[in-house]
Amino acid sequence: MKLLGAALAALFSRRTARSIARVLPPLRVSPLAARRFMRRALGFDAPFPTLSAALAHHGFIQIDPINVCGRMHDLILRNRVRDYRAGALHEFLHSSARPGFEHYLPGRGILVAFPLTAWPFLTGRMQRREFTRNLHSGRFTPREAKLADHILATIAARGPLTSDDFEHDGRARSAWGTQGTLTKCVLEKLFAHGRLLITSRRNFRRVYDLAERVLPPAVLAAPARPEPEVRRWLVAAKLRQRRLVPLTRAELHLVGDDVQAVTIDGTDCPTLYCLREDAGHLEGTASPAAAPAGEVRLVAPLDPLIYDRRVTRGVWDFNYTWEVYTPAAQRLRGYYALPVLAGTELAGHIDPKADRGRSRLTVVSRRVRRGVRTRGAVADLAGFLGLK
């Protein structure tokens, strides 16, 4: 048995070495070239004409319910989709055309908006969850199974419903560690298993319906992709989402033929990778256009541009942490501080808060490099939110 294990390990090592060997020699670029590449590749220099184009380009958009100065997905999309309006992502997803859907990014537990092409890469893991022991997304207890049958039958008869539409006094612990209703717990499991999907939102509350009444039949009929394809797809999705990322040895083994290694001169940034189809936009193969002079943007805390702290620190020389879950006494920037993108620099942060009672956007704190004017960017955000 030990000999067999050693042989398999050696085989994997040889395969990994061959995969890594297929990666082209690293491109050496300056931090400025990397910054220009990221702006261009992530849609900051030329907005996408439609939501559909942005979703296809990025592969998914992260969804978050917190609404301090706009919700995360809206703050991400307002910087890259022409004429984007707050709430437009969910209007798009839940329109009669059903061009996409909400579900969790496999292995991460992060709710995102997917295009329909993602569905067959998710269904295999959805089905397997029904047999795992995970408390929040795994198999049902006998009590939960009885309630699940009731929920499915009720939705089948009455149509789309929220958790508030069911009367049940059972309690359960949520995935966040808080006490909630058993109904919400069972609805969450049915969603995780793909038996119910989110069909709309009411004041951002999830409205569930049977999967067969949410997605087109052709999408539901697509066979689940094999797990090796799913793993490769997940690495490719990370590359498409952020465009310049570090990869582990195992991830590189899966996508070695499709990526270009990149080293950033004069920094301690780890070796990064981009898709080979994007490599032509890096300096040395093609000169990217400079960012608009004097342009200032407020960047979402989980924007793909700054999602990986190592890349943000190495490429942009900017150390940023989203502090919404940091105890108040330990925050350095603020509860919902937005980084300030000034051309090809991250020049500080602004911590805005919507005062909806007074219809105003207030700035709780601000720390921005001297000479960077942020008044217009703050006014733009206020206008986006319908505030003064």
C-alpha cells in the first residue's frame, strides 16, 4: 500500500511538473504596467455596454446584502457597466428572460450572480450535498425532511414564497452562528441542494420557487460536469474574475496550458498569472492606454481590482482590509471604507454612509493623498444612491 501511495504521488508530481513546464516564461512588467493592465482587463477604462457583457466577462458577480452606501454588487457594477442603476443586477437576473441566477460559489459559500452557462458546473456538488453531514447545507434530519416536504408541496401549490410565508415555531442555528427559524434553515438547504432557487427579491428578502419554474428546461436538462472539469472551471473562473492572480501548485496543474506567468519588478509580490488571451494587454506585447488624467473612482470593498490583499499590496502598494467584521475599536479606516482609485494609484479611502432619513450621503472619515480631489466621486456616489 505504501509503494502504491508513493507511485501515485510520483505520478502526480510528474504531471504537475509537466503542467508547470507548459506555462510560458514569465513576463516581467513594472507595477505601473500591471496597474494599467488590471484597470483595462477589469472594465474600468471602457465600460461594458450591458450587464450581460459584464457578467460574461467576469464569470460571476459577488452579492452582499449590507447596504451602508449601496450594496456590494451595485458598487462593483456601477464602475464597469454603462448607465448602471442601483438594483439593476437583480432586475436583470429575475427578468422573464432568465439570463442568470443566484447561487453559491462552490467551496466558498459566497452568494454570487452567475450566467446560465455556469449551471452544469454546480449541479454535481449540489446533488452530493444531500448526502453530506454539513449542518447548514447537508442532508436533512428527520424533522427537517418532514418540513422540507411541506415547503416543497406548498410552493408547488401556491407559487413563490419567502420564509415569512410559512408558520413554524422550530428554531435552528444559522450558518452565521445566530439563532434563526427552522423554516429558514430548511429553505437554505433546499436552495443549497438546487431544489429551490431564488426567483425574485422583496426588499432584498429571498423569494423561492421550484427550480423547474425558475430556469429554462434546456439549462436544467444539461448533465452535471465531471468533478475534474469543475475544479478546472473554478480556477478559470478566478482568473476571469480578477484577471491577475496568484495560483497554487495544484491550481496551476489544472490550467497550466491557459495561463501566462507574470512577475512584477521591484516588488515582493508573488508570481502572478493571467489568462493567455489577456497577456497581449500587458506592457511589452502591447502598450495599454493610460488611465484618464484626473479621474477618481470610489472602489467597492470586494471589487475584483482589490480582492486579493497580496496583489493589492504588491501591485498597488496599498494595504487594505474590509473592516465590516472588524471590532470597532480595531478599525483603521472605518466600517465600510471605499478605496479611492485615482488614475493608476490607490490614493486612500473614504468611509461614506447613507443618511436616508435626511436623504444625504455623509462622509464618516476620509484619508486621501494630498492633491487628489474626491468631491466629484462622492457626489457621483450620492447621485447613484438618489441622495444629496
